[in-house]
Amino acid sequence: MFEKNLKIYAEIIDQCDRFERKGKTVPYTSANGHMFSLINKDGEVGFRYDKKVHAEYLEKYDTAQLMSHGANMRGYIIIHDSMLKDQELCIKLLNESFDYVMSLDPK
């Protein structure tokens, strides 16, 4: 599952020209000093949002909070397989996540 989802994750990021993928063992994106997407060791892709959007998207997309290395990734939702199949949706959601971290104070 990791390799398949890593390929999809990379394709989604390639369609977004405002940021690029980082990380070798744990691929992720970050901006303004904040991570906003990642793929964990189990191959789950997660995008980060503010509290309101996070709660809305958990329900709207019938998904769950992302865990990575046993830690609850606060603000992240799992982008599950049916969502990953819709590249346009994923690009939209990832860009929303980028916009969110750009609204935060830089680290």
C-alpha cells in the first residue's frame, strides 16, 4: 500500500506548483515552517487543516484522524483510497491545506 499511495501522493504534489515534496523516508510537504501533508509508514496520506475544517472534513469525507509513528497528528485527516482516486479533489484539498499553514505565524 505504501508504494502505491506514495506514487499517487507524488502525482498530486506534482500538480501543485506552489510547493514541493520533501523527505526521503517520511515524504511530506511544508511551508512557512509547518508541515501540511505527509504519508506515514503505513501508507496513509494525511492533509492538515484548522479545527473547524478538520471537523467538517472528518464528517464530510467519512474519514479519520491521521496517526503517524504512534502519535495523533493533530489537524490531519486521512485521505483514504476513494479520495485518492479523485486527483482533482486531492489537489483542491492539498492546496487548501497549504493555504491554511500559510495563514499561520512562521516558525
